[in-house]
Amino acid sequence: MTTIKSPRARRTRKTGRRHPLASVALIAIGLLFTGGAYVAFSSSTAVATTDASSQQTIAEGEKLFAANCATCHGLSAQGSSEGPSLIGVGAASVDFQVGTGRMPMQMQGPQAQKKPVQFTTEQTAALAAYVASLAPGPAVPAAELLDAAGNAATGAELFRINCAMCHNVAGAGGALTEGKFAPAIENVSAQHIYEAMITGPQNMPVFNDMNITPEDKRDIITYLKYVEDNPSPGGLALGSLGPVAEGLFIWIFGLGAIVALTVWITAKSN
Amino acid sequence: MTTLTTRESAEDQAVGAKKTGGFTAAAANYIDERTSISGAVKELGRKIFPDHWSFLLGEVALYSFVIILLSGSFLTFFFQASMAEVIYDGSYAPLKGIPMSAAMSSTMDISFDIRGGLLMRQVHHWAALLFVASIGLHMLRIYFTGAFRKPRELNWVIGFVLFILAMAEGFTGYSLPDDLLSGNGLRIIDGLIKGIPVAGTWVSFLLFGGEFPGTDIVGRLYSLHILLLPAIIVALIAMHLLFVVVHKHTQYPAAGHTNQNVVGYPVLPVYAAKAGGFFFIVFGVVMLIASFFTINPIWNYGPYDPSPVSAGTQPDWYIGFADGAMRLIPTGWEFVWLNHTYSLNIFLVLVVVGLFIVTVMIYPFIEGWITGDKREHHVLDRPRNAPTRTAIGAAGVTFYASLWAAASSDIMATHFHLTMEGVIHTLQATTLLGPFVAFFIAKRVCLALQKKDREIVLHGYESGRIVRLPGGEFVEVHQPVDEYERWKLVSYSDFKPLMLRPNAQGKIGASEKIRAGLSRWFFEDRITPVTQTELNHAHGDHPAEITDK
């Protein structure tokens, strides 16, 4: 088969290469690749580049870093015995850790806790730009992935399969070993949810784009925002903690009310 | 039926215009002439029930069961007990287009697309939780007041079987929607069954119709849940209540309360009105809870799929103690022998929980054997007046509560900022040591309370009034306790440890020795009730009795 076909193939290729328009096509293809690569590169770091491109922002970030982070992470973010190296963690990681108040860390413990945010948005962006300038890493996600307008059903299924074992089906959080825990995902911004998935903060695994595609991540965010925005159809959700909360409720309030009523019924009339 | 009867009796009344007593009398007469029911009404209507709030707990259980039957019947109209795969196409957006079983899909429809369906589901589930909880509290009341003693031992066993059946009803119901949570629960049951040496795997395959989860289990649980178990429960409830009528109700010790009488209100009209009204109160409470609080949000859990398990997956509260026992077992308690794996970590839980359940069930017979008490008891014990029994109860409650708490170890860890390991190790300690501590403390507290009672009977209450006697002596006036109160404080039976006596052959058997030992353990530390002589003596030498006039 191949021996019969190959001379013909060679012939077509020869005519193709000698075609008068071949060089024009070659230039067009070359331009397309260069331009496409440029567009792809610039769009993937679109949010970061608005500030990161300016050397001034990076310099400002470096100053902030030296003042607030270098104690643990080292003067050039190379890490120390107190904190990991930040070279290559990317802007997304900085935006998540600093943007949710987890960094700078209040104290060493099983894991960094969420707390009031310590830096303004501009300062956080500057820090992120500085860390991103050290080595390439995951960038802050583009706005179109954070609109929570994907498919909630797909998102819910992906969430149950990939996230619920630690974060609970309704995102109410759950326990891990040695005092660590998966936090509740209520009132967490879409951007931070996305960044958590791509950077895997604390004990969370990294869900890269090969594992869960950006579109799937958008669906997961859609589901979480659906749960957050729509109150439980059955009434108060009791923290979405499941049967433990329900059992405590029926023993304390249900049976408590009933016992109070039995006392009232059998009380001697005055 | 009833409308027909009343119309006929109305006609009856119209024809015999001379009849007096009005419509009610005529209707009653009509029914009595055809059923001779007046004998039963006379007998039952004059039945006396003592009034105490704790005597209503069993009623709460009964009423919850009625609510469960009513709401459950509604749910059967719409629920499909099938594991056939369908694509959900109901109102709840985050599940649209997801494949699931017909059971899950129909439960979703009940929740979102059938008018009143979600309310009825929540009424059913909340009432089920209340049902088992009220049985539990009812049992604690019976135990700590000694109401299980002769002649009520069998009724204790019936009641306890009802408790087990209620848990079985709860668990089968919990598993029916085929959602992620219930599927995980079933998987644990499957694991428990498979943990039984040799037979486990076969039993599991028999139950699930092949490898878990299969496509049979929901249908099978449905038959149990709506047919077999409720039928047995109804029959046992009837027996339970019949025994209450036959034995007469117990009463707390108080002035005039003896083993021969029952002090209280007759069923008709007072008690029937109260109890009837109480049904609606319980119904109202359940309705309010079901209207305002979500229970078992299956839309969050999604359809069952063997791969995902949610954090915070727990059974309903009444299965919690078994789940907790599984969490407390240390790791690595399995071994391989003759090419078979023996999972002691699972099997031991079955054995311990089984032993605990059987011990509680036969407790009346154990205590009866130890005390050798063959008398009938219709007056309850105040818990302090049976220190060892109360202490055993406290130990049992501590053991159960530790297992129960362990089922929420992860929730405790996250909500109280503890480590999981710390919670588990603490609960392992309280499970093993807690009962002994609780036994000791409860017994000492009972004895101390008995001493206090004795002191009150003999010397009355300290009034805080200091009186100077003519001789110059200062004494504090003690207010003597009134007769009614004294009755309550002194009327309890005193037990002495059994004496070891040789039988007809002149021998002392091993079982007699054990029994005497246990009896000594039961009654060694005791405070005897105040006797008349002691009382007279106490009053005789009590100068404060003069009081100031």
C-alpha cells in the first residue's frame, strides 16, 4: 500500500513547494503563528500585565515584599526555614493568599487562617506583579472565567467528585488531619475560588487545566454561586452540616419544646 | 361511615320525638345498641392516669408515629422505589440533565414539583427524628424510675424492640431517596456486613442482589420500610398500650400513692381531652419545625455515585452511636488467616454494640435476679433511692454518649478548632473510662442526696432564725418538713444484700455465689429510709421544735 502511494505523495509535495504562491503562504502562516502566539501570551496574562508590565509596579511590590514578607520567605523570595520559596508560584497564588488575608500569616499553626485583608487591592497587585516577575507561574484568571454563568449542573457534579470530600457537598467545609481543615466556600469571591483551584493553597491539591479545564472551573464557580445566592428551598439550612446539625436541633429545640409543653399541660391549674 | 351513622340517628331521633338528651345521646345510644361498646367505655373511661410531664413522653412517640404514618402515606403516592436510570428534568437547575435513579428523581420531584411535597417530606423526616428521640427519652424515664420492675418487664422488652424497629425504619427510610448521603450510609452498612467473618460477603450479596450497590436495594428497603416494619410496629404498639392498661400506670411516690391505688385523672373526660389536644400540639410543633428548617437536602447531595463522599457525612442521630463506634476503633485490627481477611476493626463494633443492646433489653431480668425481688411495683423509685441502678444507667448513658459524640468527631474538630486525632483519642478515653467515672460519681451523688433527704426528714429545714432560750442558749429554729413531703422522702423500699444460703442438698452453687456478690455490689452502700422510731426520737430531743410563737 505505502509503496504504491508514496511516489504520488512525493509528487504532490514537490508541486506544492514549487507553486508560485508558496512563499506567500509561508509568510502568511509564519505571521499567523507569531501573531497568534503573541495574542495568546498577552491575553493569558492580561490582568496581571496591566500593572505587571510597568517596572514601577514591580519595584513597588518588591519594597512591600521586603517590608512584609521577606522575614519568612527570604529577601529574594527564595524561602527560609519559616516559609516556602515563592519563585514560580505566580500572581494567582499571591492574589489568593494576600487577597483573602491569609498572608501575611498571623502566627504559625496547622494552617494559615482567613482574616481581615491587610493590603489594598493596588498593593496586592503590586506584590503579585513582583512575585510573577521572578519566574513564570499561574496568572490571575481572566474575568470571563469568573462570571458564574456556566453550567451549574456540570459544576455540581464536578464539585461532588473533586471537592466535596473535603469541602462538603454544599461547600460548608470539613475537617482534615492534625487540626487542618478545608474551609467553607461561602462568600468567597469567584476569583479566589479559581485561584485556589489552580494554585492549591495550604493543603489543597492543584487542579491544573489538564485536570479540570478552565471551562469546568467556571462551571464549578457557577454551582457554588448558585448555592450561595439561592436560599435553601426547605427553610433555614442549619449550616448545611447534615445529620449532626439536624440531630442536635431535634434534641435541643424539638424535644426541648415538646418537654416544655408537656410540663405546661400537666401543670396544676391555679 | 360516620356521616351515615349520624344521619340515621338523626332520623331515628326525628321519629321518636319524645327522646331526651339531644343528638349526642341519641347517637351514643344508636352505637351502643349495635356494638355494646358502653361496657368498654365505662371500663376505659374510668381508667385513671396519673399526671406528670414525664408520663407524656411515650405519648409523644405515639403521636410522632401517627404523623409519620400520615405524611408517609402522602409520600408513597409520588415516590418510585426503582433504581432504573433516568435523566433528571425537574425544576432544580443544578441537577438538570444529570442521570440518576428513578427513586432520586421522584424524590426531587416531590421536593420541587409537587405541591406541598417538600413540606410533607420534611414533616416525615423531622417527625421520624422526634419519634426515635422521644422513645429514647421515654426509655430513660422508665429506666431511672424503675418502672420496668415486675410486672412490667415484658413491656420493657416490647418497648425496647420498638426502639430497635424505629431505628430500622429510620435507616431504611434514610436510604430510599438514593442520594449521595444515603448511598454512603448504605455503603457503611455493606462494609459492616462484609466484616462478619466467613458469612459476610454472602450476606451482602444476598441483600444487595449482587455486588454493591446493584439495582435491587431501594425496592427491597421500600418493602421493609412501608410494609413489614410498620406492620410489626403497629402490632407491638398495640401490645405495649394493652399492657399499660392491664398493668395500670405507675405513679411517683407521694402522699397517698400506694401500690394498690392509682392517683390521677380518669381518661374521660379530662385525660382524653388533654391527650387528644396534646396530639395536635405535637403535630403543630413538627409542622412548625418542618416549615422553617431544612432537613436532608438531597438536592445538595446529588444522586448516589460510589466514588464521591462528602465531608461531614453522618447517619441520622439514632445510628450515630454505631457510626461513632466505627470511628473510635484503632487502626490495623485486621489479620489474614487461611487466605481470608478478618476485619476485627469492624466485627468488634458489631459485637460490642450488639452486646450493649442485648444487655439493655434484658436489664429488668438481670436486676430482678440480682435483687431477688418478686414483688409487684406500681410506685416508682426516685432515682436517688436506687443508687446502683442509677449509677449503672449513668455509666450506660456515658458509654452511649461517647460513641454518639464520636460520630460528629469531624464537625467538633472544625467547629471547636481541635484536631481530629485529639477528638478521637479523647472520645476513646471517655468511652472506656467514662462509664466507670460516671458510675462512681452518680452513685455518690445519689447517696449524698439520700443523706440530705434523711437529714431533712429528721431535722427539717434550716430556717436561719436564731432563738435565744430562757437558759441563755442560742439555737437555730428548724422548720419541720410537712407530712406530704415526708411521705415522699421516706416511702421507699430498703434492700439488704442477699445472704448466701445452702440449697436443699446443703450446697452453695457457683451461680448463687455470683448472685450474692452482685447483690452485695448493688446494696452494700445504702441509706436506709427513716423509720417511725427514728423520727419520734429525732423530734423528742429537738428543742427547736418549740419554735417561737
